[in-house]
Amino acid sequence: MKRMLLLVCITILSLTTTAKPRFRVLALYENGGHHVAYSKAAKEWLNHLAADSGFAIDYIQNTDSIDDAYLRRYQLFIQLDYAPYAWKEKAVKAFEKYITEGRGGWIGFHHATLLGEFDGYPIWEWFHQFMGDIRWKDYIADFAVGEVHVEDSKHPVMRGVPATFSVKTEEWYTYDKSPRPNVHVIANVDESSYIPASEKKMGDHPVIWTNLRYKARNIYIFMGHSPDLFENTAYQTIFRNAISWASKK
């Protein structure tokens, strides 16, 4: 009897560990600079979520391996604090096709809107349009608390998220203009709520949006500098919902 129970347990364990993942995720993250702490916390959180939710996730620290064949393996691409410049040319072309043809979903965080001429690289014009025709302008270098307001509470990514929530450590980028005319805004930050107060303001300041002009499900979430975001229930809910939503065609 004991032997039979042992065999049953081994069989169940084998089926559990070899089950095919529901979908596969590729996460591109920065391997240097001051966002490393966020990336480290994000990886730990994502690994737990993947194990609990039955999806697989792979990580890369540069774009060297990205091409059409490589991306074909993944239903979701997470750009985890990785800037849109200095990508390999084959990666640029493969990524553009992935998004325009809806081959998979995309979630971008924080550094994905560092759009302009940086480190000797020209602006990536396609990505510039993808993010709503904006250019990076400035940021709050010494950080500020900010109050985020949900505009589209019916969007699946906002399910279970309070109408207003606080983010305690963020740089709050400003851009040359609001992306609102070119994207669907899901949430904004109230610049009058900054603590400490800052003169670096945009007026209309979206921080979560999706570009409906592209076939792929896509969402940009500005907040993504500090690891303490993974202590924020609203942020975790948004991240979790975004994965669920963007991974579906």
C-alpha cells in the first residue's frame, strides 16, 4: 500500500513539473546603471508569479539574440527598464514586426520612454511613434511621491486597482508633449501631489497608456524605478493584470 501511494505521489509530481506552460514570456532587462535594484526585485517577483500562474519566463540582458525566430517562441515581451536605443539592427526589425503584426503582446516600463539622442545613438523613429510621438525632456532626479489617478477603470489592466493610489519613490519623467492625442490613456499622475513639490511638470501627465494603432496588445507603465514598487499592492495588481491581458491575442 505504501509503495502504491509513493508511486501515485511520484506520478502527480512528474505531471506537475512537466506540465506545458500556458504561455512563454521574454523579459529584457538592464544589466547596469541605477535600475538594477528594480530589475532584481522584478525578477524575483516575476519568478514567483510565473510559478504560481503556470507560465514560463526567460530573461535576457541585451538584444543580441533577438530575431524573428527567437521572438516566435514568446507570447509576451516585457521591456523591463530597458531603453529604446543601442539595439542590434536585427532585433529592431524583429521587434517592429512582432508588434505591428500582433505576434505577441508587449509591456514596457519606465526607461522604455527614454526617447531622444542618447550616448551617440539617434532616436528610434518607429519606437518614438509607438510611444505616442513623444521625446524625453526631463525628470525629477531627487525623486518624489506622486498620486496616480486611474482614468479608464474599465480597462482589464485596472481590474481591482483603486481609483487613486500613491507611488512613494519615482523620477516622474516629463516629455516634450503629452502622448494623449496618439494613445489611449489609462492613468495619469497628479503633479500637484508631488512630495516634495517640483517645478518639473507637464500639465497633462499620462503615466499608463496603450497605443491602439498597433495590432499587438501593448501597455506602457511609467512607474519602474524603485524596488519598493513591489511592496505596493496597486502596482503589483497592475503588473499582474498587464501580463494576463497582454499575453492574449
